[in-house]
Amino acid sequence: MSIIQGQRCTGKTSLLSFFEPLLGSGFKVLRQDLQAAHFDSIPQWLADLQRGIGGRLQASRPDPSHNASWLQCWQAVQDCLEQFVGDQYHLILAFDGYEAIHGLLQQDPAQGERLLAAMRAYSQRQNNVVFLFVGEALFSELEQPSWSRCFVQVERFRVDYLRHDDAIRLITEPVKLSYPPAVCDRMFDLTQGHPALLQLLCSKMVDIANRENRKTMQAADLDAVVQAIRTERETLAILVFWRDFCADPACK
């Protein structure tokens, strides 16, 4: 059982798309997008998971259970999982935006704790299905029910800002433009290596190069890009900072 944890827009979801090519034929990944889902209850969530498993593994798909008992709904998911021949590959169940599950569990914390315990027990007694939780929160931050008490042994992978050298590679390698070192360093300083913000700067710089048909970038180009981006509040990465980190008008 593992968790990929990190701030919004740092590339957690993008990372999932590379799992199968990186891990090879011995693994399959089923990603459940909980960020875009609109589930009102745990039975709805588990029914959607059951449908996804049946489709991904080409297993027989009985009608998903909408029984009021959360444990019975989970048992239906287990029954679906146990249909595939597990010794051929490992299945990674990736719950992207898993904090949404916690919101549903809080509707009945006692029943939620029993469900998490059942998931833990299933995870511990077999090696073919791996739970991968992807989100911003740590298990220790989620209470009633307590995730850290139910999932004691979890391996955490943190997706963080890029280090300086990796950021410079992102700026200079994908598109062969010539950047003065001072411009690269300033792009890193402005974003602190935040992947989405750095990619946004790079994209705007490439737009300038394409529009003016040149390969050498200048400090004035970066100034123009920064000035334009400051007013683009519809850009997702900017919106996150504007809303989550700049609630104070003085900060804005």
C-alpha cells in the first residue's frame, strides 16, 4: 500500500500515466479519478470501482451492489478482483484525489473505519492487488475515521518541486532554444521549481520564439511573459496560488 502525496499541480496525476510503460507487462494500472467524480455515497464509489475493475480486467461484471452495507459493497469489489489470474501481473488500483473518499466516509465514521479495516485486511493477505492513494493530504491528517490508524504500514512517495538542475533541463532540453544562464536562473527563482508554473513560463517563451522565428531568448522576453502571466487568473496553476495561498488582498 502506497501514497503519492504532494501539492496541487506538481504532476501527481501525470505520473500515473507513465506507470505501465515504466513497470512493464507485469503490471496493470486502474486509475479512478475521484477529483472529477460526483459520488454521493460510499456504495456509489464502490459500484463505480467495481465497474472499472470489470472493464479493465475483462472480467465478468455483475451488477454493482448498491446495498446499504458498506462492507457488503466492498465484498462485491473483492469478488470482482478475485476473478482475474493474479500470478500473470500485479494490478495497481490508483485512487486519484483520494481525499474525496474521506469525505464520504465521514458520513458514518464507525462504518467507515470498518471499511478501511476490511481494505487493509485484503491488502495484507495477498500480493497481486496494490492500493495506491494519490492526493495532497497525508493519512495522519485524516480523522473520523483515522486513516493512519487503519493503514499503519504505508509507503509514501512525495512529488515535490523540481530541483535547480532538473528545472534547467525542463527549460532547455524539450525545445532547443538558447537561453542565457541568467534567464534560466531567474525562471527557476520565479517558480522555485514548481512544475506547472515553470512549464507555463517555458510554453510562453516558446510561443515568442515561434512567433518571431528565432532561437535565442532574452531577458526582455521573460519580462514580457511574466507581465502577461500575472494577469492570467484563468490559468489553473495561477488560480491555485491565487485562491489557496493569496487569500489576503495584500498578498495578491
